[in-house]
Amino acid sequence: MSKVEYTTDLLIFGIDSRENDNLRSLPSKYLSILLVRRNKEPFKGQWSLPGGYVLENEIALDASQRILTKETGLKDVYMQQVGIYDSIKRDPRGRTISSSYMALIDRTLLKQEISMDACWFDIELQENEDNINIKLTNGIEKINYVVKRECISKKGNDYDYRVVEHSDLAFDHEEIIIRGIMILRDKVWNTDIVFDLMPKEFTIGQLKQVYSLILGKELVNSAFRRVIASKVIETGKMVKTGGHRPSVLCSYKERD
Amino acid sequence: MSKVEYTTDLLIFGIDSRENDNLRSLPSKYLSILLVRRNKEPFKGQWSLPGGYVLENEIALDASQRILTKETGLKDVYMQQVGIYDSIKRDPRGRTISSSYMALIDRTLLKQEISMDACWFDIELQENEDNINIKLTNGIEKINYVVKRECISKKGNDYDYRVVEHSDLAFDHEEIIIRGIMILRDKVWNTDIVFDLMPKEFTIGQLKQVYSLILGKELVNSAFRRVIASKVIETGKMVKTGGHRPSVLCSYKERD
DNA sequence: CTAATAGTGTCTATTAGACAGTATGTT
DNA sequence: AACATACTGTCTAATAGACACTATTAG
């Protein structure tokens, strides 16, 4: 019978696209996440997930939408629950629990600038045997940490990710981020959620880039095209994306 | 910046097995859930999920384990998070949020009686077009309610279940139960979690009964045996389960 | 005997992976 | 010309569904 502070933390994912040295090839894609620099204690000056208190007459989902709009200007973005983080000492100010949500956004829709204190960080995962090396960078600053993958239940196929080498991300956000990425990976494999990250029109090649980026593995070209064909509509428009054959622009086909 | 009460609600699932009229056939299986009768306001006298306050120096998972032990005597049972329920008016006493967990137990392990106020209810789902009719019964009392399946996002394959005909279950537990059942169904399909519901030794026929019970569909016999063969070990022991050929007892084979 | 489940085998349809081969742009 | 991707087609391997067939028990 104890009262707790109720907050929400947001995993805002997007896709960054940047030219690389080879002008003939497609621009490289990166999975990116929006972080904000904390302007007050605790963890003042450190990077953290956007988040905040859930207000008295608000549910966490609404609070998350409010914060997303504040940081990006976007409204009515589809979100899904990632989980609850309630470890006892996670906030030095006192018992605080966080209900975290994941939002997938199409970065090409961002007309206005994102909020002053916010910045996109590219995510790179290096996976060995049991450890995963997470590298976040905004081009200038780097945030690196290492987590260990631990099997909680073989029957449940359930894994936990324990941070074994810390960075200076605030709170327990290292843990929230890696779990969020793994849930994203799982959802991308099992649903059509990837299209929330894509612009309205895209080429099959770009879509394949994003899939293999998030899944962390190369995909077989012909098999990918076969499977994805039922989920997209060809717009008929062509685009030139580099020193090679132009591609048909497609868009997502909503099912029935 | 508002403090809330922090509670947990538990979905304790098990399998009930009962003889039926046909003595030649296997005993019928039922998916069952443990409910407790509330002995105080609000909702005094009504059935509800077991649950309670998360203590000051406790996380919700530990609170759930504590409550599970209190109700069933079982310890160290594997649990997984179902979600957070935080709608504003869900508890008439004031703002209260609930982190809910699901525990799958093997009812044959229950040596001691379950707690006085608790009772197992069999679950029956009748699914039509968009509506699902949920029927819970403990043999004497019946709790019936109807939920509507609503698609939140086609891309995310995400569904919400809104109660359209209420029963007298306490709080928002009607909603928690149906979501839990759907998560269970999903997990049973994608993981080996079903073995948490089974006794240590079982026949392939019994296992198939439980699978089709939870998935809500008949399974093809030969295909089922083919797939399940890699997950179980034959113990060599035989059992007679009715007026038909005896069966080999199997147990779960942990992977690598 | 019959009903009911246990267990095996085989054919077919579907799907994923491997990979070759052609097309068409830019550098 | 060389390179990089776009796109198609074909072979093969793996897997799921359909279904027939045998085995063995209790009623």
C-alpha cells in the first residue's frame, strides 16, 4: 500500500538515410532513436529517452502521445506498449515506475524541427555469442554499452538483457532501449509494422534495406520480393536511386 | 506529477481434466483460471483476479510471486508480463494502476488446497465474426461476458478487446482476462510455454488436446506428431487412458 | 464385435532458399 | 566498359495438410 510516481518513457524509432562514398549504390539506412538531453537533476546533462510524468487525468498512452507531439510535432501516431519498469532504485528521487511505449515514425514526415533538446542517434548492434554491443551515435557523440543475453525460460523463449558495461545514459534507459529493439525486431518479423517507418512511397530495395537492418541479417532477394509482393501495390511511378536500373515505387496495401 | 497506487493482478492458468460420459474416450480438458471472491469493498462479494498492492520495497514481479504462493502454495513459477492497466476510473477508491502477470501452472502439482476464497473457473470461448463470448464457470456459478474485437492498426496486427456485454467481474478484470487469453494463445503458438501447463509426463494425445483447446482449433494429427516429436522425449512407460490403444508417456525435452 | 485413440506412412501443395540470368541506369 | 541495383525464373529442400492404414485397448 504505497504510492508511486507514474511516468512514461518513449522509444521513438525512425529510419535515417545517408549517402555513402559509392555514388552508384543506394544511400545507406540506419535505425535511429530520438534521445533528449536532460536539463535538470537527476542525470543532468546526460542523454535519456523522452518521457515524463503521467498526469492525474491521463493514461500513459495519452501522456506518450503528448510527449511525442512535443518532441516531434507529430500527432496520432500508432504506439504500442513495451513494458513496465519498476525496479526500486531506478530513480534516485524516490519510487518511480515507468510504463514505456514505442512509436515508429516516418522521418520524412517531420516538417518542423524536432525539439531543441532532442537529437537522433543511429543504432548499431554488434552481436556475439551472448553479448550485444550497443552503439548509439549522433555523428558527434557516442554512447556505447554492452548487454548480456540471458535465457529466463527455455519453454517461454524468453530472454532478459542485463547491462554488463554501462554508458552514461540516464536511469535504466539502457535496458529499456535494448528490450525495445528486440521487441521491434520481433514485431517486424511477425507483422507489417515496418511500414510505419517507411515513407508513403518506397522501392522494394529500400524496404529490403530496412528489413535486414532491423532483423540484423541479409535477406534472399527473390524470396523477399515474393513474400512482400502481396503487401504492397506498385504505383507505376519510377525512381532513379543511383547508378543502376530505376525502380518502381510501391506503397503499402492495407489488407481487406 | 501525481502519485498513484501500484497493484498487480494475476492470471493463473491451469488445465482441468474431467471424465466425460463416453468411457472409451479421453477425459476432456478445460483451460481454467483461478479467481478469488472479494471479501471487502469495492466489488465486495464479486469474483476477481487474485492481486494486491505492490509493497514499498517490492517490484510487481515479486509481488505477483508472493500472491501466487499465498493462493496456491507454489513457489518460483515462471511468469510473464501481460501489460499495464491504468484507466483513470478503474478503481473507485482513487487512481490505481495494475501491472498484470500471467503464470502457467501444472494443476497436478497442487498438493495443498488452494486458498479458501479462491476457485478454479473453466474458460470457454465462442468466437463469431467480431465478437467473442467468454464463459467462465466453476460448476455452480457462471460468469458470461462479450467482447468486441477491434483492429487498432492493420500494420501492427494489433487488436483491442472492448467489453460490450458486462458480467459482474470486479474492476476491469474482464478486459485483462481476454487480453491474457489472447497473449497465451499467441505464446502457445510461438513458444514451448504450453509445457508449463502440463504434468511432467504426458501422452502426445493429451498434449494435442491442450494445444487445440488453447488455440481454439483442431490440429492435424500426423502434422502435430511430426512437429512435436523434436520437443519431447519418450520415457518408455506406457499408460492406458481409456478404451483404446495405450500410449507412450513423454516429457519435455529442453533444447541444447 | 465396435468405438476410440495411438501411431505410421505417403502423396500433395505451399513456401523458403539458392542462384543464374537479363535489364537498365550512372560513373 | 564496369558496377550496382532491379527484377524474373527455375531448381531444390523443408514443411504442413489430407488422408489412408494398422495397432490395441475397453465396453
